[in-house]
Amino acid sequence: MTTSHADAFPRIVEIVVEIPRGSRNKYEYDEEAHVFRLDRILSSAVFYNFDYGFISGTRADDGDHTDALLIIDEPTFTGCRVWARPIGGLEMRDEMGFDFKVLCVAIGDPHQAHIERLDQVRPHRLVEIENFFTTYKLLEKKETEVVGWRELDRALEVLTADRVAWDHEVAAAHAAGEVDADGRA
């Protein structure tokens, strides 16, 4: 099952969950130490109303893996790996510049199995997600700008470009003798 899913990129992606739904803790994966660390606790009175993490095997323009928002009825846990289907994305800007968050549904969640496009998501859920990203850094004196939702074709473009960037990074590290055959330091 995992091999067929891995071969289906970018239509199926593997999300590594950093923050489970319902949390105010901002966890981030430390690639160098291979651990999850508490980055901060959100200062604003908001919580993640989706699982949040990154898409394995990608490298975004900000130097991190591609961000992923996972619509799922029950929260998973930090470090959980979830096969998911992209359905669109949220384009934003923050202190680091362009920031694209791929919106996905968990393949293993039968309550979300019917969702293949943004227009199939409850409209209020999309508004809640936008509101979260508009307000979650306000009390930290950091600005974010929600540009808007983008359809699946844009999400697939971002994922494809970010996979190419990852492959180049891994190839360069191999050439320098910095990683093993799996791309690990």
C-alpha cells in the first residue's frame, strides 16, 4: 500500500504531523536532530482546527518542507505520518515571504473521502482556517497576510516544484557525501 501511494505523488502525499488538531502548542520538526520541538505556545486565543505539518520529500522557498493542513475529524499526534490527498491550498505571506499551505484530506478518514476539490469543503471551515492564519500571530507582533484559496492545480504546481527542489538538495548532499541513500544525514 505504501509503495503505490508513494508513487502517486503529487496526487497523494505523505504528511508528517507536527501539530494535532485542537492544540495551541506550535511544534516544529528539527531536521538536524531528528526530533520534534516545542517552538512556542500560541499567544492568541486560537487553536489549530486541523492537523498541521509538512509534506515529506519537499523543500519550499522558505527552506522548510512544504506546509500541509490536514482536514481530519479526529486529531492524530505529533510525528504521525498520514497519506493524504491534496485538494487545494492557501496562499499567504508572512515575515519570510511567500507561504503556501497545501490543504489535504486524510485518505484513511471515510468522513472526508468524498472531498476532491475546495468547493466540496464546508465554506465555513475554509473561513475558520483563514481566520486562524489571520489572527494566530497578532499578539506576537508578527504580520501575516492571507492572499486566498487556490485550486488543486496550483497546489500540484507548488508540490511538483518543491519536490524538484528537494531532489536537487538530496542529490547535492549525496555528491558531498553528507547523506545516506535515503537522504538522511
